[in-house]
Amino acid sequence: MPELTNFSIAHWIETTPEVVWNAYTTPEIFAQFFSPVGLSVPLDSVVLDARPGGRFECTMVVDETGEEYVNAGTYLEVNEPNFFSCSEQGMQLISNQTFTASGTGTLIEVLQTNIPIEFVGPGVEDAFRSTWVKLGNVLGVATEPR
């Protein structure tokens, strides 16, 4: 049985929780930001059925090689516009995303549980943060680590 761990990270973005929610649940916006720098998500690979039991799916493509990584799972809990939780297909991993109003923006918090330890190596934090910088660029707003 693989060794499992947890991972948490937070980032602030200068917009409302409703706008962040919309970005995470609208395929045309989601495809533009939901991958670290150096990877992309083809729009036709995105499925976002944000309701309990609904499907979550996207394919991340390494820009240089074309290598593909499918992210697929099921929404477990949904509380629009502040929270959703997803399971990852074929894994015990649970990803919780929280969007909380904070000052003039939104604090995005991610807590992932039951992650195979080899998935939480160097560069994971930078990969997450690069997606939020991309989101800020798509929305035309500032972001900062928290």
C-alpha cells in the first residue's frame, strides 16, 4: 500500500468568490488557467459538472512533448460559490477547494488528503501558484501567495 500524505496551499486573488467560482466551473475559462506553466488543457477535454456526484475531467498536455495526463474524478460536495470537494478516479485522493472573501479579493485554499507521497515533491507548490497567476492573467487581476 502506498504511503499517503496531505498537502495544503493558499493564494489570494483580487476578485470575488463568485468570479473565482465561475472560472473553476466554466470550461472556456478553466481550460485557460488550470495547468502549471509548461502545460495546457485542451478545451475539448474539460468536463465540469459541479454538483454532488457530477463528473470532473480534464487532460493536461505537456507543451514540449505532447505527453498527456488525465485528471478525472467526481464532485463530492458543492457549496456555490465557496467550496467544492472532488475525489480522484482510482485513488483515495480528495481535493477540497475553498473560496473565501478576503479584503478586496478572495482567498483560494486547497487541501488535498490521501495523496501518494511521491506526488508531493519539489515544485508542487510552484505548480499550483503558477495556475493562480495564469488565472489572474485571464481575469486581468492581481494575485499573491498567502
